[in-house]
Amino acid sequence: MDRVLGLDVGTKRIGVAQSDALGITAQPVKAVSRVPEDKAIEEIKQICKSASIKKIVVGLPKNMDNSLGSQAQDCIDFSEKLKPDYEIIFEDERLTSRQAEYFLQQAGKKYTKNKELVDIKSACIILQQYLDRK
């Protein structure tokens, strides 16, 4: 199985995770600054190239009533820039940031002063949800 990339697309940063070679577990990679956006796209493409990734799972922040709001549309618009080169799969990411904060708190990590940790952990959760269904 090919490795899969997971993205938690935010307005400031993008959390990045990738699967292991067997596609069983999600591993943290890094947080990429969203601004400037063209640089963020290039950095994500470079990560994909170095790990031979062809599929990207993007967290879609749906509203609690399952509708799509402005943040979801922003994620879709961002993903369109990756679509020509990669297969894009959207994964419901409701409450992943809260889950990430909880897991980091349980691990004794100081996430309140380093929001990148939350973004990266959220990307791992999004990707793991997808991998678990495969």
C-alpha cells in the first residue's frame, strides 16, 4: 500500500501527518505555515514527493448539523490546488482539535503555547480515522 498524507487545514497553519508504509498508523510530520499559500502548497508537494504519496486525506470541518460552512469551503478551495497532482479524500474532522488537545494534555504536553502541536495531532487523528476504515 502507498503512504497517505493527512492534512488539517487551518487559516494560519496546516497540520501534516502521514501513514506508515503499511497504511496502518498515522505518524506526525510537521505544521506548515499557510501564508503565503503558494509556499504552503509547494511544501506539501515536496513532502508528498519525498514519501511517494499519491493520496491526501483532508479534514473537512463540518458543522454539527452536517452542513458545510465557510471553513469547510476554505478547505475545499485549498485542496483544489493539490487536486491536479493527488487524489483528494475529505474526512469529517468535527471535534478533532478538542480530541487532540485532550490527548496532548494526557501526555503532559504544553499545547497552549504551541498550537502547532494541536494542528499536527489533529492531522494524525483525521488520517487515522480514514486508515481505520480502509
